[in-house]
Amino acid sequence: MPKKEALKIAKKRIFKNFLEEAKQHRPIIFYTDNDCDGMLAGSVLMPMCYRLGIKDFFFFSPLRNAHGYGFTDLALNDLLSQPCIFNPKTNQLVRLDYIKKPISKKPLIV
């Protein structure tokens, strides 16, 4: 199988898996950097989600000075270390010091 065909099949599989996860109404967190390609990716993903009817999506941008550059363990640990809720008005994660009951659905981080 040519490399181009394998890539096309992989893209379809990724998109299919993404849609299956979104249909379960899990909140989706897009991990985007605060640079030109990260912001561009976020601006492409947002209208795609709206067109697909996905409403529970949010963006997380790591802090370069605190988390380093790119997809780092430090940023992921920081994101997942404390319970968060999503504020749809600002489309951002809001950290909580405590939550009375545990969150029932784990977010999908993309």
C-alpha cells in the first residue's frame, strides 16, 4: 500500500474515533500552543466542532514559562492534577480547589 493511501486511511480512522468519542458527550479539550500554528489549529477546530454539533469543547494553552514548549508532561500533569469545570462563557477551564462530588465523565484531550 502506498504511503499516501495509508495516511488517508489513518486520517479517516482518527476522525471516526473522534466522532465516536464526541457522541458520548465527553468534554473535549484541545491542547493548543500560544504560537501561530497552535492558534490557527484552534481557529480551524472551533468551526468544525460547531458544524458537527459538538458543544462540549474547550481549549488549553500551556504557559511557556511554567510548562515549557509543546506537549509536555508538566503541562498535562498540571491540567489533570486538580479538578476543573468548564466555563462556556469564556470557553476556558476553571480550576476548583475542591468539588463536593466527583466528575462523572473524563475529558478527552486532543
